[in-house]
Amino acid sequence: MATTTTTTTAAEPPPPPPPLSLNSTQLISTITDILKNPTTATSTPCAALSPYLPHLTPPIIHSILSSPTLHHHPSALLSFLNWASSNSALKPSTPLPLPPLLSLLSSLISHHKFDDAKSILQSQIQYEHPHHHLHRHLLHPSPPLPPPSKTLLNTCIFAYCRSGWPHLAAQIFKKMKRHKLPPRLLTLNTLLSALVKKDPSSRSTRFCNELFNDAVKLGIAPNVVTFNILISGYCLEYKLKDALELLKKMEVDFKCNPDNASYNTILGAMCKKGRLHDIRDLLLDMKSKGLLPNRNTYNILVDGYCKIGWLKDAAKIVELMTQDNLLPDVWTYNMLINGLCKTGRIDEAFKLRDEMEGLKLSPDVITYNTLINGCFVAKKGSLAFELVDEMREKGVKLNEVTHNIMIKWCCKEGKMKEASEMVKRMEETGFSPDCITYNTLISGFCKTGDLAEAFKTMNRMGGKGLKMDTVTLNTALHNLCREKKLSEAYELLSFANKRGYIVDEVSYGTLVVGYFKDENSERAMKIWDEMKEREIIPSIITYNSLIGGLCKLGKTDVAITKLNELLENGLVPDETTYNTIIHGYCWEGNVEKAFQFHNKMVEKSFKPDIYTCNILLRGLCCGGMIEKAIKLFDTWVSKGKNLDAVTYNTLITALCKEGRLEEALGLVDDMAEKKLGPDNYTFNSIIGALNDAGRTKEAEELLSIMSERNKLIQNPMVKIEDERNVVAGEGSDESDSSTVACSEQITELCGEGRYKDAMHIYTEQTEKGVSVNKSTYITLMNGLIKRRKSILKPV
């Protein structure tokens, strides 16, 4: 025992020197020694480090985190960082400088503490926004900082995805591809999933496929999760053909068998589109692969049918479900009840709730929340509040969603006083208003123009440690800009900036667009400059908004300087960028410059789409260069380019304007053969040209076709009488006299060029059931078309 005691005493380290007698170097060395001690490192270091707390400055903390001596003690480093942060030695929400951050991450990753590394990265990413210094270093490392390792890049991709910045994660992935560093399969799946969820669009799907192909080239073997994510992306866009092709490809090319999730995702999308026959075929295919529909499969089908209002089909699915010995659960009934509520069948929804209880399935808070929301939609507010009382009686606890539903409906009806009182009652019942509650109030106050209350609500949120989210801020800004309350919108933006809310490129972009729509380009550019001064990095979408605004105001040359700027910033222009500038030149009447820009961009790998073609064609037609337009059109046809109704209508309208009716009619036939039309726009152009050419009979025949197809006359009560029938005296005398009088009055107004007054008389009389002659109708319609053209003609 004596020997053991002696050994223990000898192993104890000497007591650290008092902090007042140490300089910075000695203080760093002393704290490092304390942290290296296994006994201290594995316990809370507060007791040993507390005397040194008043002398800890951020530079000293950063030096300790960067200490090579502590590299092999990641737990000690992490404990020290948490302790320093919790004791205010480091300012909250302040990112670490890159040297200590990278050193700490290296220590954690080398000791396989990936969860801790991801947690620190996510905090760093949040605090760095919008500057993203770490991201810049990962893409372009420069001495003396070390280049990022493959493992760090993998971990950062995950962290950026979890932080809501998948496009930044994708840039890191692209760097790994350039350096032939294959990421982990889990990293790939995390990135693809984040991209699909963040931006379910064609651009996102194409990009995901590009990343998938990059990964395959790097030797990564995709699994069923990878394919399910890509299938989900296609289904979110309802590109069901692509989803089905991928389902086959995963089996044939990659020997990867689809699972229930693969089929369930596609079935859900098919339900929403009402593709009943395809659903049956896919279910048969699913069963042929040995995959039996599970409860989730049936619930997806029920949910899909309910969302499109096919409630009878949803009920049939429930019957099939029962036949397969799978009883409907609370989720099944909740979806059916939701479907009934959405279609306004609130009484049937209540009956289904009763049936549910008869099967010993207790309605849950979701059931009640759905019914409460449905009652508010059906303007049955008192019944909604009765349900709230019933919930309490039956022991179903109200949750935040219940309160938020009631608050939302008060805000929607502009009853902001009642909404505020409801928040107080929510607090009194033990619920803390969350971000959704306050964001709903803020949005409501902004919509009613009460910015003072909106600002007070933001302050209350801040006092409770909550912040208005960026989506709510941007929604409020959008509403204010839409109402042309631009000064209030800027006041809100400035307030958000001063209070430390997250303001992003969308916030500024919304104001930029607002000022451009108000034709105040000078103010728009000042907002843009302010965004750049705050080092908020514009996205390609923000640049497109700026370029679009400049082009619409006839400042295409200035827009070109912004194009060069975005290229210098490493952004890649998309089709919208190029098409906007091409349209800008055409809008200014400078078609030659538009073609020069188009050709130059094609040399740089820009692939013109159908919108590009239509913009150029319209530019030529508006510029009176009809022969060049026809030549361009013929070139596209010979090259097999996809054309649409807009392409044909643009050229048909131009030919009609030039009096080249036979050529226009030839294009109409071609258009019909390709099943692209004709449509309203085509008919209007042709009828106007026939009338101008004195071919009234043909115009009348075409008008009859339009009436039959219900292409033009949207009001089924409108009647157009054949002039010959009226003259012949068919119909009642009263009807004939009213028709003749109305027709004569409209024709007289049209002859004086008073088309707006003529249209007013026409609308007023047809609502009373009075008919007009076909020739009068043609005269009025042709006059309105000419009036519209004169209004739209550029000055």
C-alpha cells in the first residue's frame, strides 16, 4: 500500500504557476500542459483552467487550438473550445479564423471524430455566411495554410449540405473530380439528396445527373439509395418517363435492384398526375420483381389520389389494401380526411372521423388539426373552436401547429389584433411561440402595411432568442415591392441588417427587381452596390435579375458589363442570362448586335434553346426583316430544331401584317400537321388579315370554327348571330331589333376608332343576352387587335 501511495504521489504534475506572473507565451504553454494531462483532458477542465479565464483573449485561444502539441488530444481541444465559448472567452456567433479551425478539424478527423468535425463545420458555415472564407480556401488554398485533405473535403461536402448550401458543396465535389479524388458513396448520396430537395427543377436534375456521371467515372459504384434520390428528382418535376428509364437502367447497366422506395416514389408522382393506367402497369411490374406493395405503397396511392381530388379512387385503394390483409391506419384516414377538407366536403370529413373511431382508431392531433384548418377554410370558425374544446375533453393535446393554424387564419383575414391575442393565450397555456408563429405575424403585419408592429414583433423574437427566417423576410420584401411600397421595403431590409438577421442575395435581389419595375434604375444600382459592399455574393439568379432589369430599360450595354463581372467572379451564365441580353438588343431594335452576341456565345459553348430562337425570330419580324426571318425559320426546320406554337405564331403574324396571307395559311397547315396549334393567337392574326383583304366570308367561317372549338369565346352565354339570318327575319322581332341596334352602335364606334367604348357596349349587351352580327364582331375584334399592336409598338 505504501509503495502504491508513493507512486501515485510521484506521478502527480506540479501545480501550475499563478496566471498573473505569466506572459502570453507562458500562458499558452501552461494551458497546453494542463490539457495534455490525461486526467484533466478526460474530465471537465473548468477547475484547472478557471483561474486563467480572465486572461484568455481570442488570439491566445486560437493559438492553443492551433498547438501541434495538442494535435493528438482532440477530446481536450474540443472540451477547451466548448469551455471557452460557454464562458464568453469567445464571442458567440463568431467564426474561427482559418488556421485554428483547420488545425482543430485535422486533429478531429485524424482521430475519426467525424461527428464532432461536422458539428464544428456547420457552426462555422453558419457564422461565416455570407462571406464563406472556408469555402474559398477549400477551392483555392494558398500558403501558409495547408491544402485540404480528401477526408476534409468529404466532411465539408456533408456539412455544407446540412447547412443548406448544396451548391457550395457541389463546387467542392467538382474540385475533387478535377483532382481525381473519389468521394465516399455516402458523400455523393448526401450531396444529390440536398440538391434535389433544395431546388427541385430541371436545372437541378441535370446537374445531379452530371455529378452522378462524374462519380461513376471516378470509380464509385452507386447503390439503390443513389438511384432512389435521382428518381425522386425526376418525380418532383413529374418527368415520369425519365424516372422509369432510370428504373430500368439501374438494373441493366448497374446490376442494382430497385426496392419498394424506388417504386413508391414513382407511384406517388403518377398519382398526383392522375396516370391511372400507368399506375396499374407499374404495380404489376413491381409484383413481377417479387416486391409486394406494403402499407406505405398503399398510403402513397391514397395520398396521391386525395391530393388531386380523386377521392373515390382513394377509397378503392383502401379496399385493395384491406383485401391484402393490410388494415388502414391513422395515417390512411388522416389523408382521406385531408382530401375531403381540401375539396370543401367538411361534413363527410367528420363522418370519416366517426368511422375511424368506430374501428378503434383514435384521431390524433394531425386529424384534429386537419379538421380545424378545414373548418376555417369553409368559413366555419365556430366549429373549428368547438373542435379545439373537443380535443381538450378527449385528452388530445394541442400542439404548436394547432395554435399556429388559428393564428394563420386570423392573419389571412387581416385580424391582426385577434392574432396577437391568440399568441398571448398560446403562451398562457404553456406553449412558446416558435419561428413559424412570429414569422406568420410578421408577414401579416407587412401585408396590412403595419411595419411598426412588424418591427416590434421582430424585436420580441430577438428577445426570446428567435430570429425571423430569411424566407419570411424575403416574402415580406416581395409583398412590399409588389405593392410598390419600395421605401418601406428598404426600411425593412435596413432594419434586418441592423438587427443581425440573415440577409441574403435574394433579399437584395428582390429590391433590385422592385426598383427596376418602378423604372428607377439609379436606385436599383445603389441597392446592388450596397449588397456588394456587404460582401454578399450574388448568385447567377441575382445577376439575371439585374441584367433583365437593365435590358428592359434599354441599357443592354450596361448589362454586358454585368455579364463580364459575373464571369470574373467565377459564375457560369445560364440560358436565361444569354437569352435576356439577346432579347435586350432585340427590344432596342438592334437585331444585328443580338445576332453578333448570339454567335459569339455559341462559340463559347452556349447552346441556344427554343426561347433563343423565338427571341431572334421576333426581333427580325419586328424590325421588318421578314425575308431574313423566313430564312432563319427554314434553317431551323432543316436542322431538325424543336419549334413551338410561339415560333409559328410569330412568323404567321408577321406574314399577315405584310399581307402575305397564303404563306401564312401554309404555315397554319404545317402547324396543325405537327400538332402545335392553331390557337387563339393564330386565329386572331388570320381573321384580321382575311378581313383586311376583304375576304369576309372566309373570316366568318374561321370564326365559326373558333366558336366550335371554344378557343376564343370564353363566356358560353355569348351569342354571335349570322348577319344573313337577321336580315332574313329569322328569330323574334325583339331579338332582331336589339341585335341590329347593338351591331350598328358597335360598328359606328369602331369606325371612329373608339374600340374601348365599343368593347364596353359589347360586354354590357352580351351579358343581357343580346346578340351581335358576325361582321360586327369581326370588325370589333380586328380593331382591338390593331389597337393592341399600336399600344405595344416601341416608341
